[in-house]
Amino acid sequence: MAGHATGTRYIFVTGGVVSSLGKGIAAASLGALLEARGLSVSVIKLDPYLNVDAGTMSPFQHGEVYVTRDGAETDLDLGHYERFLKTRTSRLSNFTTGQIYNNVINKERRGDYLGGTVQVIPHITDEIKRCILEGGEGADICLVEIGGTVGDIESLPFLEAIRQFGVELGHDRVMFMHLTLVPFIPSSGELKTKPTQHSVKELRSIGIQPDILVCRTDRPLPENERRKIGLFTNVSDRAVIAAMDVDDIYKMPSLLQSQHLDDLVIDHFSMTAPKADLSNWAALVDARTTQDVSVRVAMVGKYVDLADAYKSVNEALSHAGLHTATRVDIHYVDSETVARDPAEALADCDAILVPGGFGERGIEGKIAAARHARLNKVPYLGICLGMQVACIEFARDVAGLAGAHSTEFEPHPAHPVIALVTEWTDAGGARQTRDANVDLGGTMRLGEQRCRLVPDTLAHRCYEADEIFERHRHRYEFNNRYRETLADNGLVFSGFSVQDDLVEIIELPDHPWYLGCQFHPEFTSTPRAGHPLFMGFISAARARCLK
């Protein structure tokens, strides 16, 4: 296997029994522990679905789409990694079955296989291993999470590839960590280890012996159960880790450290590293106890039944709460109910947030939310589509542009204040062209872009900087033909893309706090630092609450 010379060690994280056990949080927490010991960590998520990326998947099915700095549309678990780790993810951090097969089929079409029969083994598994090596290059340790559950037919090629990886690189370069469920049965009053035993049996049947078991449980794992699990799964007792439910995910690194998970890794790889200093994580957990004010934030969207659809926004609000001593209660409001009666739907809220989104359904409710916030002086943060509806509302109700709309929802509006930009420059300086008929996956402004801020504006005060870098995921832009008209009526344009002079931030000067941004600030918020816009937004909500 190519790439043997690199010294990266690999930890493969698999899951069993049921899905959604928290592999991403467990892997991210382990990564945080290893970083705290001075090691460099990279992360990869392997997803078994056939979509080439997460960009076209419904948030109802898959939760939010997380965007990396270099513009990859990926699984939301990469958001956990970036919030827990100092390392930044990239398009080398997420591979799907669709991508892997796409790569192999393209190679076959080019004749790279010299006319040979292309098969799952070795061609698909070799491509998976190549992607893992590429994503892990240069790091001391690479954490590789396999999506899905052991036993799923979709994940078999990935599991076979990591089995081969273990054989080819050897025990001193590869480690397997398996997450399982140890359920409590109330009627018998017992924790049951049998599901874990069966899950490991399934894993061993395909040639993978786990080195560490992380057992999800709602209560402490007694020593006799721990020994029983170790005995039946051929895992050392000390390598059976209890991952108990916690009320704050930022407690997870210290919970795992208390059971010496990081020591197990260091010992396995015969590495030397200082003890982890988790004082910053302890400070975050302590910050929850000093939150002396509760604010109610109305989140107006159309995926309100699924909190994972706005995972990064929720986390960014939580981070802002930690840094402003404010408890943030998110009240999800269906935008269609806002359209019917904004005053009732948004009553008792201290702030209004309209997140990004696609599609026409509920759009008038989002416009109504922006109007309610403007007229009633309620702090407002509009993200992506949330900025666009604020512009539409201002154009209609303040600038008098009847029929103002976005061409995303109305093909030929009287005033297309939001429209599809047909040509623009990407982060690499290349010209990109797009129209409404191009594949959805290829028509976005994606990834990190440079934005200049206008002095003496709310945005400039929040960031305390002249230039910022933020991540984008959108097709439609503010139509610059309307910039002068809206500015004459009082709308402030406070941020512009450096390359194309596209509008990035709008705000209202005669308002306690009203700002819309075309980018997604939630993707760069971390618990350690928060994000300037979210902290400003929650501070304004706190001030309103204390009036």
C-alpha cells in the first residue's frame, strides 16, 4: 500500500447495535484529549450512502450540511470535529460511497486499470485506503469514523478496507475503537451486555478485533459488567470505557480522560506525550453555572421538527451564551405559522434568528419575521436566506418597491432584489459561471471567502477587524442594481466580498441590533472562542431581556 513511509497512526471508530450512538462526539472528544497532549490530529468521516456529497440531501433525513473551509459539503459530524479540535477539516475529511465509486468508475473510463475487471476487492477497497492515507497525511494521529452500524450492507466495503489497512500497516500503526450500546432493562433492573457481545462478534466475523470498546449507557457501568464485556469480546478490562449520558457534551473529554482513554491510545502506539491539560474544557463546563439570565430566541425556519437541521446554529448560540453568561432557550417557530400571525408566533421572544434554507415553502413567514423584528426593535440575526428576506422586506416596506422578491421563488418579480449571479470569481481567482439549469451540486458559492468590513458599523464593532474570512453556501446574491436605492432609504451595507464587491452584510442603524449576513458564521463558532456575530446578537437579546 502506497504511503507506508508516513508516520501517521490511525484510529478507526466503528459503531454497533444502533445508529446515532455518538461516534462523532466520542471521536471528537478523543481527538481533543490527544491534541491536549501535544499531538497533531486529523479526522476523516466515511459515509456509506451513495450520494456523492451531503449537499443535495434533505435536512429532514440527514440533518444540516456542514461546509468546510475549502467548500466541501459534508456530514454534520465534521462540525463536531471542528468545534472540539483546533484542526480544520477539508474535502479530504469526508468521503462517501458515491465519491469512492465515482473515482473508481472515472479511472476505469480513462483506462487506468488497463482493461482489467474492476471489482469491489481490490479496486474499491484500494480507493478507500488511498483516500484515508491522503486525509491522514502529516498528522501524528488520524481519527477515521465509519458511518452507519456494523452489519449494514452499505458499510461492508469500508470495513473490509480498514481490515486490510490494519493488516498492511500493523498493530503499532492501527487501532480499532468500537462504540456499542449497553441498555438498561427497567423490568429486570439490569444492564444488558448481550447486544455489545453480538456487535463485537459481527465485527470479528469480518476480521476486525476491537482494541477499545466505548459503551453508551445511561448509568455507571459496574465492574462485573465491565469484566464480563471484556471477557466475551476479547478486550482488556481497562479498555472497556463507559460513555455515560451527559447533560453537556463538553463534559465528554474529561469523562473519557477519567477512564484513561487517551492513555490507552498512547500506550498502544508506544508514544510519549505529556498529560492532557483540560482546564479550558473545565472552564466551559463551569461557565454554564454562571449563566444568570435566560433569553428566548425564536428560530424561524421550516425544519423546526428536527433540531439537527440547524445543529451548528444551535451550537453557536450555545457558545455565545457561554461567553455572555446567558442561558439561551431556543424556541423553534414554523415559518408558516409566522405568516399567519407574526405577533402571536413571535410573542415573548427576546431575539429572532432566521437561518439559511432553500425552497419557497414558508418564505413569506420568514419575511414577516424580519418585518416584526424591524418594527418592534427586536434583535435580529439573518443568516444567508435570513439576510435575503430582510432585504426583500426592506425593499417592499421601506423603499416602496412593490413586488420585490428573489428570483429563487418568483422567476420574474417586479424588483429582483435577490437574484442568481451568473458569473463570479471563486476563492482561487478563477471565473465561475452558473445558471438555474446547472446541477444543484455545482452552482453554489461555497467555502471560505474574504470579506471587507465598513468602518463605524455594527459588523465592524462586532468583529473588531477590517477584513474577515467566512464560509458560504448559497446560489443567490443581493442584486447590486438595488444597492443605491436601498441605501438611500436607510439600509446600511457593511460588508462586501473582496473579489466581486458582492453584498455580504446588511444592517439597520436605528435599531438595537439588526444584522443579516450572506455567509454562515455558525460554521466557524467554537466553544473556546464563540463567534463575534452570535455574541453580539445574544448580548443584545440579554440587554432587551433585562430592560
